[in-house]
Amino acid sequence: MKSEKNETAVLDWIRDNQNDLVFLLQDLVRIPSVSGEELAVQKRLSQEFERMDLNPEMFYPDEKKLRKHKDFFETTSFVKYGYEDRPNVAGILKGTAEGRSICLSGHVDVVSPEPLDQWTRDPWSGDVIDGELHGRGAGDMKAGVAAMLFAVKAIQENEIKLKGDVQVETTIEEEDGGVGGVLYMRTVRPKTDAAFVPEPSAHTITVASAGVMYFRVIALGVPAHAATAHFGVNSIQKMMPIAKAIQALHEDRQARISYEYAETDPRMKGRATTINIGIIKAGDWPSTVPGSCMIECRIGFPPGETNEDVMKQVEDAVKRAAEEDDWLKENPPIIEWFGWKARPHEIDPNNDFVQLVRRSVNELVGHETAFIGGSAGLDTRFFVHNGIPALTCGPLAERIHSFDEVVNIESTIVTSQIIAKTLLDWCKQA
């Protein structure tokens, strides 16, 4: 059949032109794009879109519009940089308007490579060694971005016309929450019938993401000279029972909350939800009793709870701890929610789109893939919350968010083939 012949031609083209895929990925990795500083790489991608006749447009987030959305929160990079000079890029491969549409979406921002002295090579090198491409963002997720563009190019080069439109977008600040990126794009771009986000997953299929929220607790004390410490109240000591209560809540939640797809890795069994005390600040002089102590925490939770339910559990735990201390009872700790306020999402693995992608993955990797998800926040949630079936599936990457990040080149090639086959099967050939 013509359709099968075309599919073989597309997949072979990706394999035969893999060096060009690697060169594109190297270009992207060699452009630093830490969250908040995405402009240079987006200009490079806009040029690539232009060369591919995708009619690229740049979409700068509208803060006023975003603030009206229920999923808005101020990301760390927004607070630091705002949204000026931070465009999203979008283009389209037009179909005949007779088939189902799809959005290919990937973020271009990366986390900081610090501390640099832990890297064994330049984090922006893009070096290829033993089948792996090195550099910050190589896996998370510039390989996915390169793979999805190459999949579209393979269809173009084989002069195949699709029935459905293929929306292609590269977005900002996913690492920071995605508010100015995928969330904003859902308010200005056409709604598609499905979405594919090629985040690194070793070709497993992610069907859920976690709810993620940040909170801080401030315990007040009374400063005094260390020689007369008994005249003051040590805020660090007052924070100790609060931290203990937060840890107890963490352990209680892990004992009673489970989520299948977050625990497919045996090492994640019983770890579907977490509370991490990530920052503590108190005092400024060894000889002074600290007058305030602050901790900042991240709570992650799988589908099944609302943000409001989780917030109440945290606040109640802190209040109960304060009730057991005379000072804290009279001077209650302050609880503030800031930054990340992501709702969890999930999609039924039996969804038609999910099953179509599963079949493509199984065929191209040669074994049955697994469903995962629910332990981390993902941009995919903005599609699902907008009524669009969406999943993530991408290459094998190691040490993302750490030093010496790498992505496996063969898995990047296969990811591009998976995306191309998905486009052919979902949008259909005209």
C-alpha cells in the first residue's frame, strides 16, 4: 500500500539523515538558554521554522491576560526577568483540513549548569562521545525538540501531505512552571485534537503529572546576645518542632497515598508523594540569638487530591505543632504559598491517542513500553486541562538537572521516528 511505502520512506529518511539531526541538536545545546534567557535559542529555532516553511510566529506572554487564568502563578524567572524578550515560537504544517490535528510542543529553557566545577567538560559543548551527546539541556529537552522538528522535515522531504494540521511550538520556562510558555500558548493558539511532548522518558509513555506547590514557614523569635540567650527566644529552636511535623506529614502521606504510574520503578515504591524542606534561613551572627527562621518547601502529589486539600493538610500540621509550644501558640508561625501551584493531571491509558502512540513505540523499540507519571510537574497538564489528549514520550537521557548531562543519540533518532509515525497514523495521509 502507498501509505505503508510512505511510512517506510519517512522512517528510513530519518535514519539516513541522522547526522543532520545530531547537528541540529548540537546547535541548540551550544546556545545557553537558562530559564529567563531563552531569546537566542528561540531566534535560532525561528530560523529553522522559516527554512521549513512553517510560517513561524513569535508569541510574547501577555502578563495581564495570564493573571486572569486560574492556573497562573508568578514563576521565579518571571519575577527576575518578566516576559520581555522571552518569546514562544510557533509554526504550522498545514494539512488538507480533512483529518485530526496535533500539536508538537517542546520547551527550550534549561536549568542552570552550576556548579560548573563538577562538569568534566563544557556544559554547552554539545560534544558527541560513544553515542551520547553532552551538555546542559541535551536531554531535557533539546533532543526532543530536535527530534520533533526532524520528524516534520522527514514528512516534508518525502512530499507527503497530511489530512490534519501539525502545530509545532517551542516554549519558555517549563523548568519554572510553564506559565508563560505552554499555558500562555493554550490561550492564543488553535485547539488541536492531540498533543505530543517529547520530554526524556526512555520511550516510556507519561500519562500523568504531579501537582506541585511551594510553601514557606516563618517562625519568629526574640533576638538577644548569646551571653544572655535566655533573655531571647531562639527561632531556630522554635522551627524544629515545625520541621518535625512537616516530616511526619511527609511520612504519613507516603504511607497512605499510592499511584500506580508513579511507582513503576521499584525504587519509587511508597514515594508517590513527597515533601522536601529545601531551604532554611536564620540568623546572621553566631553571637546573636536569631529572631526569625524561615524554611521553604516543595510538596508534590499525584492525581487524586486537589491543591486545596493538600494546602489544608500542610497548614493543619504546622498549626498542630504550634499548639504544643507555649511560644508558638502565642506567636503562630506564618505560612505562605508562593511560586509553583500546579494542578496534577492524568489521561486514561486507553485513550485512542495514547494507544496509537503506544503501538508506534512498541513497533519501533521492539518491546512493550510502560506507562509512567505522577511524580513530577509537566507542561502536558496544560493541554489535558484544556481538553486536549496529551502525553510525553522521548529519548533516553541521563543526569538531567545534574552535571555531565547526556542524551543517547540512537534513542533520539528513534524518538523522531516515533513522532513521524504518530503524525502519519493520527493525522492520516491525504
